[in-house]
Amino acid sequence: MAESVELPSRLAILPFRNKVLLPGAIIRIRCTSPSSVKLVEQELWQKEEKGLIGILPVRDALEIKSAGPTASQGAGANIIEQSSKLQDGSSDSLKPDTKKQNDVVHWHNRGVEKPSGRVTYTVVLEGLCRFSVLELSTRGIYQTAKISSLEMTMTEMEQIEQDPDYIMLSRQFKATATELISVLELKQKTGGRTKVLLDNVPVHKLADIFVASFEISFEEQLSMLDSVGPKLRLSKATELVDRHLQSIRVAEKITQKVEGQLSKSQKEFLLRQQMRAIKEELGDNEDDEDDLVALERKMQSAGMPPNVWKLAHRELRRLKKMQPQQPGYNSSRVYLDLLADLPWQKASEENELDLRAAQKRLDSDHYGLVKVKQRIIEYLAVRKLKPDARGPVLCFVGPPGVGKTSLASSIAAALGRKFIRISLGGVKDEADIRGHRRTYIGSMPGRLIDGLKRVAVCNPVMLLDEVDKTGSDVRGDPASALLEVLDPEQNKTFNDHYLNVPFDLSKVIFVATANRMQPIPPPLLDRMEVIELPGYTPEEKLQIAMRHLIPRVLDQHGLSSEFIQIPEAMVKLVIQRYTREAGVRNLERNLAALARAAAVRVVEQEQVVPLNKGIQGLSTPLLESRLADGTEVEMDVIPMSVNSRDISNTFRIPSPLVVDETMLEKVLGPPRFDDREAAERVAAPGVSVGLVWTAFGGEVQFVEASAMVGKGELHLTGQLGDVIKESAQIALTWVRARAADFRLAVEEGFNLLEGRDVHIHFPAGAVPKDGPSAGVTLVTSLVSLFTQKSVRSDTAMTGEMTLRGLVLPVGGVKDKILAAHRYGIKRVILPERNLKDLVEIPSTVLANLEILPAKRMEDVLEHAFDGGCPWRQHSKL
């Protein structure tokens, strides 16, 4: 770039739009319009005359790009310009020169043709100097101007360069420019070429070049162009360059702050990219691809339905396009793994159903439960006649420890199917049944789909355990979600939210268990066939202990009958004195305590092991050296011919441990229950024995009444519910109304509670109590209190009463009678309409009990007191 340029006397007007061309700056213009190409061919490549240059204001869309080390950072314009060697001439040179047409290089041949056929041309425009317009004129369709240069001569510049102010401004500008170049060199690696300009180009021209190299506003560009004086130009240039430097530093700080907060996933991405590059160098980059190929092969062999395969294949294609470090990669991979692992068509082969073998298996696994086992055999018979029959959903209801779960396992064994247990106790979220939607973080399928994945067959026996203990809250109602699962018409298209595709559950045999029917919603209960399993009788517990519990307990503790023997009489004592439950879990725990005591005795007992025949001496240098040192060595070598039974018999104790009453009290402690408890507690007047039903089976409930001086109020304690409180009010009202008839009052109209209060208490106050079946027990207790006559200690009762004295039937009769039998009760007063329920009670229990039916309250009082009710003949009812 020369320090001075020769300008023509006339110059065309440059109609830039939002762009100022400073001296020394170069602008590259790209033309893409066919009309622009035509004008360029006609005007820009014609013969130019001295003093004039053609101006072509093209209106089509053009793009201006900066070129060279001082190029600006992009702008737009609507013109095409060209700088060329200026020659003398007139405006006639704007017309095409037909004589030189053959020498013109076609623009198309110098342009860039894109695949679309569009040709792009580039024209470079360079600023030479500042000038002033002296005269404007129009020739043809173009405007031209007569100009005068504003640049200083060499002599003037030499004088300015001696000015101290100019020297100071030059140093300040160069320092700022050098600092800017250093910053840019670190970022763009292009500082070398700019430093050459800094050393070779005059400072006043260098100011224009630097300012043109970065983006500033149009007004600032005009202000810089208007700065003719070198001092003013350097001052403005220094300010603009310093501002640009500060903006770069602020941007660097922001970038460093953002890079400092690089997330873990981004770091993993960089590390994985480096790992991938290393694997590529080692030729071991096919792990991910092989993994996805294996997954696709696994999905193809899963036997998915067409609609499911379509969705899974689309998800797999999406997974292949993702990087392993992307957030959605793992969730998609886990989802596809689940689809591939689900047993869409894989089913376990059922054994040939043999009802005799099934009956034998049920009898070997469970003692008693005749009605339950008969219903299972009926179900198996139907399955044999029609394998694809949709049988009912069996729901076993009974107290803990009666064998509900083991019955479901026996059904699976009889059918030859796999067994899966799903516990629903405490489940409050509907998503545990239907699964979470995949949009949630940590989403997973429901328990049903997860169980099928683990069992790997589509036709298992699935046990829904504790269906009565599901809850509901804002997250949904799991019991309502089970309606679709247990409905044969709906579960063939069960829709898990996580899968989001239908899954066929119609081949699954569902079995449910519950302790109570009351908490189960009626719609869900309607979909199941309820089979009640009441508690075991003492005789059944004895047989279960001898056949199942004792062998299992001994095996769990590494013992056998050769180490410990538990006679039947001792098992009966354990049942009577240490366990009063419907099931057998506490009985098994007590037997396990005895087994542990025997295990301690076996381990601690010292014994001398005799040498068996065939055992030979062993002589080694080590043994001889030990003997020489006086070390005592004891060794017994057993030959390989001796089998394991002979080895086990070697350590047999001299005599097995036989459990007796002394050992029972030593290991289990003093007896927890006594048959004399009822007699001792009922000895005082005002106490009666009732029978109640709980989730753990039937129980004996004592009711105590007491009178004291007061204001005629009734006090109730024992953590009672509203129903049982109302029963107490009804009982007291009935007794007061019949006071004169039963000679409890001296005359008609006498207030039985005048001057005294009545307090009724239900012992075991920590246990909540409710229900209507204590009505007859409350009346009996009040009559005993007011007459000061004790109730028979061998008699228990149950029944609801009305205000008119009628005894209504109640539920849980079998559990209540079994509870009375466990407690040693001999007589049970039942509502007359409950006699039909006695057919479900074992005959061995009924043989030891006297069942007394009652239709009215007077019948209950007749049976409850010794010698009958002495006031019955005076009753007017």
C-alpha cells in the first residue's frame, strides 16, 4: 500500500448502505443475481477512461465480506464496485466498447458454479483516500462527481510527526494496538501478519486499518471517516481500539466462567471421545456396535407382537444415532432391554395334570384344609378338561400362619408352572401396579411387569400377597389399578405406563391372599373367589408340628432325631401353654428355641472318638519331629472307603436329648397361658366371657362391669369403637327396662342407676376393639353385676342384640369357636341363626364343646348362669 495515491479529477458516487469504506480497507462483494452479472459484463470489464469510473448500484440481494488482515467482520450492501487503474476520458466510457468484446474474459468462467447451477462472482473494493466532492453531474443513468483529495503531502506529514502531541498519541495507539494483537494472537493465531502492518504502515493510516477490522456502529464509522486530521484520527482510533479490547476481555471472562462450570456429562463426553479415539488407534472400537447388534438380535428373538416390534425398532434406530453420554441414552437402552427380556410368547410347559398326584402333593404339603384343597382339585380338573379356560381368581382369606402362601406355591407345583410372589402390603402408589411414565426421572415398570421379567415366562402362577393392606393417597389407588389386572376381559391388553404398549396377562394364574375381607374394595372383591382359611385346631397343630415343623426345624439347625427328640405330649404342652394363635408361626418359633438349645448341648459335649477298622497309622518326618519334641499330637485318619454316614455316625452323641417339662420351662420360660385363667377372672360378679374375631383369628374377650356411687352415668374404657359403644348403651337400656321383671328393682319406675355410675371395661386396652357381636356379653355382665351372681367360667358367648332383646347372627363363627376350644372353654352360646355355620367346624372340636343356641336375650341369661335364670318365670315377655 503506497503512502500517496494519484486521484482522478472525477469519481463516481459510492452509494453504500450502513457501510463506510475507510482508506486502506478492502471489501469483498459477492454477486449472485443474474441481472447483476449482466451489468458487470457490460460495465465493469469495459475500457475505462482516465478520470471516471463506472458505478453500478445493483438492487438485488448481495453479500459483502471483508478480506485481508484488515477486513471488517461482515456487513451488507446493495452495490457492486470495482477499484481499477484510473485513466483520463469522458463519461462516454460508460458505454460498452464493442471493439474489445472479443478480449473480455467471461465472468461465468471466473465465477463459482454451485450444485444448484447458481453462479457466484466476487469483486474486491479497496479504499484509497479521503476526498471532498467539488461537483456532481449525471451522465446517462449514472452519477459522477468531481473530487479533491484531502490527504496530506509528504512535507506536511513530516512536520506533524515532529509534534509532541502526535508522538504521544502515536505511542498510546501503538501500545493499545499491540495489546489487542497479543490477545487476538492467542485466540485466532493470526497476530503475525498484523504485527508486520504495525511495523511498516504509517500510524495515521494504521488507525484506519485497525478501526475497519472490527465491528462498530455506522455513526462511529462516519465519525472516523470525517476525522481528516491525524491527531483527531489517532485519538478516536485509540478509543475505539481500547473499547474493542475491553469487550474481548469481558467475553474471555464469561467464557472462562462457563468453561469452569463444565458439567459432568460434558466431561464424560470429552473422556469418551478420547477413549473412542484411543480404541480407533488400537482397532478396538466395535464394543458399542457389537452391543447394539446383540440387543437387536435379542429383540428379534423375543417374539414381540407386530405393533410392539414396530415401536421397539423405531426406538432402536433412535438409540443408534445417540452418543452413550447423552442424557436419554441410558433410559432408552434400559427400556429396550426390558422389551427384549419380557416373555411375550415364552411359556413354561405344563405337566400332564394328574389329580391323584396333585391331591397327594397337597396332602403332603398341608394338613387339614379339606375344603380348600377340594376347591383346588376342582380348579385343576377344569384346567385339564379345558386348558385355555379362564378360571376365577382365588383369594385365600385367613389369619397369618395358616398356609395361604404355601397353598399358592402348591398350585404352581401341581400345574408345573413357575411361581412368583408380589407383596402389595403398604403399597400406596398406583405406579407400583401400572409403572411410572418414562418422562419421569428414575421411572421403572410396575411390579407385575417386573415380576414377569424375573420369572421369564408369560404363564406363571402369580401370588398377589396382602391385597387387603394396600392404601391410597394423592398418588392414586393401587386397588383400583388391580381391577384391570384381575379382570379376564381386560388383562389381555394390560397397559403398563412404562412399557406404553399392551401386554397380555390372560395366561397368568393369579392367586391373592388377605387377612381380612373388609378393607378390600367391593369391586375388587367381586372379581375374586374368596376361600376362607380359619385357624387350626390344637389337634391339627399337633399333626402339623409332627409332620412338617419339627423335621424342618431340625434340618435348619443341622440336627436330626438322633440328637433331639420332642415327644407329642411336649408338643401339646407347647401348644396349650405357650401358643394361642390361629396359625403355627409361634409354635414353629418355640420349636426352633428347643432346637437351638439342643445344638448348644451337642457342640459343647465332649466325646472320645474310637478308631474304626481299617484305619492305618501315619508316619511322617513332621510327625516324628513333633513327637521327639514332646508335643502332644492327636490324629484320626479315616480311609476313603468309609462313607459319609459312617463319618457322621462317628460323632454321634451317646444318647439323644429328650425334651421334658423341665426343659420347656428352662428354654421357653414359665407358661404364658393357663387353663384356669377364665375361671379365676369370672369368679367375681360382673365379669363375662365373649368371643370376638380379629385379623389374627378368633379371640376370647373378657368384659368387666363395676358400679360406684355417682350420678347415673355410664363409663366405657378399653379403646372402643363407636359400634361397640352403642352396643353398651343398648345393653344398659335393655337391663334398666327389664329391671322390675328380673327383680333387679323393688318396684316399677325405680331408677336402676339412681345414685351410682356404671363402668364397663374391656381388658387389653392397647388393642382397638369394635363390632356389634359383644351385645349379649355386655348384657350378661351387667345382669351379673346388678344381681351379684357370677357367670359360669366354662361358658363363652357371642351375638348381637336388639333393643327388644332379640339375638342376631354374627360372622366369624368358626374362628370364634376354635378360639374357645383353644382357651379350654366347654360351652359356647351362639345365635340360633348361626347354627348353620357349624358344618364348617371339625367334628373333633364340636365333640369337646357344648353349643347352646339362643333366640332371645333371656335364652342367653338362662345358659350363662348356674341353675338357669331364676327370674325367667317372672318375665312378662
